[in-house]
Amino acid sequence: MNLPKFLLGDNTDHMDAIFVVHTEFPRFVINLVDDEIEWFEDLQSDDTDELAEIVAGLIEEATAFYDREMERYESE
């Protein structure tokens, strides 16, 4: 199976949450309401600045993915 890089997640136990799942390394779930992230990998790096830059980029991509998906839902 070829998974997309991002998936939207929904759970009725967390009605106010907006979950985006990142399926590639480093895998994570982000709640866009409060920017809380749950990592599936143990991220360790000697270069914390580089790691912070990577994480910031992935959060931006997840947010852009969500915005794009919502635009598509609204246009249908």
C-alpha cells in the first residue's frame, strides 16, 4: 500500500481536535488546535537547531495540507 504523506484524523472522543497524521519518517500526529505533537519515533540529534528546523517545516507542511483539504471540502 502506498500511503499519502499526510492524513486527516478524526475521533468523536476529541470533538474539538483537528488531527493530522504524518506517515513518513519522522512519523507523528499533530493536533492543530493546540499544536500538541505525539511522535512515533525517538528523535535524537546532535544538532538541535537542525532538528528544530525540520520539525518546524513539517508542522508548516501539516498545516498547509489541512488548509488545502478544507478548501477542497468547501468547494464541493
